[in-house]
Amino acid sequence: MAFLILVLSKLSKSYTETLTVAVNYINLPEDKILTNNEDPEVKISVNTYGFNLFASYFYDNTIAIDIENDTYINKGTYVWVANRALTNIETQLGKNFKIESIKPDTLSFSFGTLSVKKVPVILNSNLSFASGYDSLKKIVLVPDSIKIIGSDSEIKTIDHVETFELRLLDIKENINTTISLKVPEEGHTFKLSQEKIRITADVEKFTEGTLEIPVVINNLPSDIQINYFPKTIKVSYEVSLNEYKSIKTSDFKIECDYLEIKTSNKSYFIPKFVKIPDNVKRVKMKQNKIEYIITE
């Protein structure tokens, strides 16, 4: 009982104490963004009863600075003056606290005008398909670009946004998942229009096919005849099982250019694809040189 009476006696006395409070911001104009790297703290000297001081340790010591009403603009910064905002601070602390002083008595907040910039999304992936499986088309990102919103000075150097790593192994089924974008690093104040994107891809069973494709010689002068070998080149490719029977020799075209050997004096042609069907992958020639003899 003696201890309880002592505690109550202490708490019922008036004290002057300095409270360290954090700052947050309200009523920031929609077209502005604060660019301070750190949120400031304010030390407020208050006079109040011990009961009130004891209770203050159990709730959030934060005050809101009203950017619109409690600051003025000076050379590209919002300036907050404690005396001007005194009534607002007293209201937030409560009528049981009498403010003796506020330090610092002035705060400055740098700001920039908000701008919007559209940048592509870069997929950071580690994908491997199960044996015999693949995707014919590229992986689709939805959306493939997003908006970044921030100050002109900050977003002008940003030309893309990356995803976190998408790691999928032994893939046998269609890909349909979401992945998060890498949010701005600490110290940046710009924002992304969205934090996740969707990743999709059609996965199919693939097989290898081969065809003999005729070689065509282009730009051969009418007064010159040549004999060349081989006349056809074996071509290998990968195609989905569903499309395997649809692939024909006429879907490919291999050409050699006479003008190349005329200028280089090479003893052979270098064959090149000039036509490949859209529904095949990993197309390879089994021959990379065409020997020739000028016969007339």
C-alpha cells in the first residue's frame, strides 16, 4: 500500500519532459512528391502530469504536418514553422499537454513535381523445360510495360523495371503465374503503377524433324554457268507434335549469293536461310559451305 501511494503521489505531480516524436505528412498536393531521404523527428518540451507522461509511452508518438495549411513554399521547398503550427500540434497531443518549446522550430521538405513515365518490364527468369517440352512463342508479360510515378529528376534515369526471379524447373505445363516487380530501392520516392505482372506461355510436346532443302543461287550472270555441290542441304528443326505433319520443304528457302564470291574470291558459297516457317525452333543446316566450279 505504501508503494502504491508513493507511485500515485509521483504520477499526480506536474513534470516538464521532452518528447521525441516522428513526423508524417498530410494534405500533400496530388502533383507533388516529397524527396527527403529521411523523415525528421521533432523534440517537444511539454508540461503535464505524470499520469499523462506515463500513458504517452504506450501510444504512437507521431505528429502529422499539414503540408497545405502549415507550410509555405520557399525556393523549391516546403517550410514548416513550429509557431505557425502550434495550435495543430496541441490538438494532436491533447489538452492535457502544455507545450513549452519545439525543436527544431523550422523544418524544410524538398519536393518535386510528379511526372509519369512508361518503361518496359524486364523478366528476370531461370526456366528449364522437361525433356521434349518447349514453348514456341516468347513468354508473354501482361503488361509488358508499366508507369513509374515520381519527380522529374528521379525518373528520368530509369529506362526499365525488373521482376524478381521467376524460377521454374522441369516445365511440362502451360505457364500462368504472377510475379512481383522490384520496388524502388531505399531512398527512392517514386512509385510503380502496379506491383505485380502476369507471366504466361503455352508449353507443348516437341519433336525433331529433318528435311532436304534445295539450294538456290542468286544474282548469277546470264553468261556464266556454274556447277555446285551439294544441291540440297539437310535441315533439322524442332516443332510441336501437333504441327509436325504440317511442315513442308516449301516452307524453307536457302539461297547463296554469287555477288559475295565475286567480291571476296572465295572458293565456296555460304548458304543462308531466307525463309523459315514461324512454327519451328532451333533450325540448323547440316552443311555450311557450298562448293562450286565455273563451267563457262
